[in-house]
Amino acid sequence: MDRLFQPFQRGEGEKRFQGLGLGLYIASQIAEAHGGKIEVTSNAQETRFAFTMTV
């Protein structure tokens, strides 16, 4: 999870999904540009992404 928001990184699960690994990177950059951040937590049951932004 340390590299999850880096460009061109993909998870280590199934390889059947295609993509460049840019989606979470782009989302994190947009959040950062607006003074926010995206965080991730994960356990055996779920993976949760949270977007926070100061007003």
C-alpha cells in the first residue's frame, strides 16, 4: 500500500485487469491540488478510500 498512489503501480492481486495504474495517482493529485488528501485502509474484509479536504 506504500506505493498505491504512485504512477504506474498496480496491486499484486489478479492480473486479469488492464490499465496503466494511473487512476489513484490522478485522483490523489487532484485532491492535493485542492488542499485535500486521499487515504486508504485495508483489512481482510474491505479496502476503504477516504477523501478529506479542509474548507
